[in-house]
Amino acid sequence: MNTFLFSALCLGTWAALAGAVTVQDGDFSFPLESVKKLKDLPKVPEPRIQGHRKFVAPPLCSNPGFPEELRPVCSQPNAEDILHRLEVIAQDPSTCEICAYAACAGC
């Protein structure tokens, strides 16, 4: 009985640790799995507007497959910059999975 309980506890701990990698950008923190989903979204070119423009959420935010965990970024004035940094991580998530990237934590 104790062996079964110990095995279940270790397996549960391992599962929690395996999914515990987070990506941080400023005050934002996201699960790595959500950031990885950005890689699969189609790229939409941003329209070029001359002169002053008011804040508009990046086109990527309107994609139906955009991860809900990342939605708070869309309301930020620097959303394009944040999403660009997250897309870099999404393109090569292995750097985060081995904690070689400074924005990643939880290994």
C-alpha cells in the first residue's frame, strides 16, 4: 500500500513539474504550452497606416485559435512587441524546456 501511494505521489509530482514551465514577459506569465500554440497560427500581415494611429489589437489576436491565456496581451499598447518575443520562443520551445532562455522559469 505504501509503495503504491509513494509511486502515485512521485508520478503526480513529475506530471506537475513537466507542465510547470512558464514564460515571462514583463508582468505577464504564460504556460509554455500556450506559447507553443502561436507557432501554428497563420501569419496575417499588419496593414500599414501613415501618420498617427490609435491603438488596435494585433491581427493575431483576432484569430479563433489564439490561446485564451495570452488574451491579456492583446489589450497592451506594446502587444506587437510582446507577441513577437513569444513567437520567437514558440518557434524553438526546446530552449525553454531546458531552461536555456532567460524568460522561462519553472524547470
